[in-house]
Amino acid sequence: MQEEKKEQLITKYLHSELSNSEEIIFSTLIVSDPGFSNEVELKTIFYADRSSDLKIQLEQQMLDMEKYSNFNLSIVSTLSRIAAILVIGFFTKLF
């Protein structure tokens, strides 16, 4: 089997996209081709590590967005209060 096809099988495996026939081919290669088996193991570890890193980055970005969102809400709340005081003060002077 061509190396390119093997790479495609590994990629599909990592993304859980193997068809039934591809699963059979994949399983056969795992048992019969030690090089393929080693490559799958290495890429699985790399993929898991990369996924974990991306998850950590996403969680950090969500925390940063939450902090920024809370900061913006705090500014809006403060500005609303100032505006309310100014409006009340304006109307108080009129009457």
C-alpha cells in the first residue's frame, strides 16, 4: 500500500472518520505492518498532546474573554450610574 494512502488512513483514524472497509484495512495493517503500527502510535500520541494543548489554550482564551467581558460590564455599569446621576442632577436643577 502506498505511503500516502497509509497517511490518509491514519488521519481518518485520528478523526474517527474511517469507513467500515477502511477499518478492516487499518486493523490488518496494524497487525501486519510494524512500521505502520509504530507510525499510528506516534501520531496518536502527538494528536492527543496537540489536542490537550489546544484545549488548554481554548480554556485560557475563554477565561480571558470572561475577564474582559466582566470588565466591560463593569465599565458599562459605572457609566450608566454616572449618566443616571447626571440626569437626576440636571432635572433637580430644573425644578
